Amino acid sequence: MYFLYNYEGARLVPSGGLSGGRDGYSNKAGRYREEFEKILWRTVRLADGMVGKDVLCSGEVFTEFTAMAERQTTRLAKVPIDFRITQAEERLRAGCGKYMDHEMADRMDCQIRRLNQCVLQLLNGLIMFKKQILREVTSCRLYTANYPLLIEHIIREAELYRQIITMLEEGNCISQENIAETEMLWNQIMMEHALFICGLLDPTECELIETADTFAGDYGRLLEEARQQDCRAMNALTRKTLKTTERYRDFKAAGAKGITGCDIRSVILLLLADHVLREANHYLRILKQEGV
């Protein structure tokens, strides 16, 4: 979770689609990207030997396309990216800190708490900034190449991250109700990914557009089913969601390969194609942890 959302903050702060002359919004977005990149560095350093093998093997931290997507995004979009972070992530060792003594464990706990506080402070500012952009866009005072729904989408992701960090800091356990709510939120995220893919593919990519539209409908139906069921009926729906997300992950992986290989016509940012794939991998890990 730390990797996924700090990566989102560092790499995908929406600066590229903003008109540069409006009150320095692009510069402000760039500063947030720089700050999240620093946070991501701290996270990676603390994670070595502390993160579960399931996380490192899930494909949510990096994929086979991440390094290429970063380099191509830097070259084409002129977004400065520190490639060393992904290289460091690829070298991370799994573990749970089981060889630490009490003093080392206490020191690590203090470092993590300081990291959490820094993340929360940065997130609060970023969420306010994104909401300001959304207000400006929807009142026709600011032009951006980003869909308003995309801005709302990344606001919700940032708010989800803030909620998770806050729960960790308060020592709260995740209840069955939280699990059901999280699943609905991620189904909405997956559905919106499909809608964005439909709108960002070249009109000639008819088959891919049709497939993406089908996935949007699948997740829309899963959301509707979840609204009509209570927690006791969620297991069967979660199994259905898992199968859908596995197929969707494969579709996104093929898309990332095609976009980074310049075999698919689109206006999709190369790093965004890798990002939505990593989010599908992350969601799959969540679903599998629920024991479906």
C-alpha cells in the first residue's frame, strides 16, 4: 500500500494536463511530485527486509514494464523521474523484521510513525490542491486535458490512502464492513479505469475499446450487486470479483505491453498504463487475502 500510493503521488500528480499559465498550478503540482518522490525514497529504504514476500511478488510495487514506462514518459512528456527508486524496489528483500531486537524494533516503529505523519501532512495538502483544481475545471475557470472524473478518481485514491494511514496510526482493526466498503471502492476504481481506457484509446482501436467497455459494465454490475447484498453474502460476490479482476489484469498487462511497445494507438501516458496494471495487481492481492 505504501509503495502503490506514494508512487501515485510521486509519478502521477496531474501536472502534464494543466495549462501552465494559470496561477502556477503546474509548478505547484511539480513540487508535490518532488515531495512524494522523497517520501517514496524513505519508504523504500525502510521497507528492505520488512515487507512481505506476497507484496513484492504481487506486481503492485513494479512490473516488467515500469522501468521502460518511466524512461519513455521522461523522454516524451519531459517529466523528471528518478529511475533509481524503481531499481531499489527491484532489489528489496522480503521479511518481517523478525531478527530485530526490541531496541531496533522500537527505533523502526518511531521511523514509521514519523513517515506516516509526513505522508498525512503531504496528503492533506495534495487533496486540497486536487479539489481546488476540480472546482476550477468544473466552473470553466481552468482548462486541463484530464477528465473531471479522473481528477475525482485520484482524489478518492488519495483519501483512501489517508484513511488507511490514519487507521494504522490509531491501531484500528479492519472489520468485515471495512472489507466490503474497500471492495466496493476498488470495484469503482476498476470500473473508472475501464472508462478512461475507452476514452483515451484511438478510435481505430475498436476491439480494445469494446473490451474495456465490457469491463466497465462488469464492474458496474458488481457494484450494483454489492449494494443489494449484506455482509453475509459477500463471499460469493468476492469470488466473482476475483475472477473478473484476474481477466482485467491480463487485459491491462497486454495493454501496458502494447502501449510501451508502441503497438497500440492511444493518448494514454505510458506510465499511466503501468500504474493501472499495478493497481489491478494490488487489488488482486487484497481479494486473495480475504480467503476467497
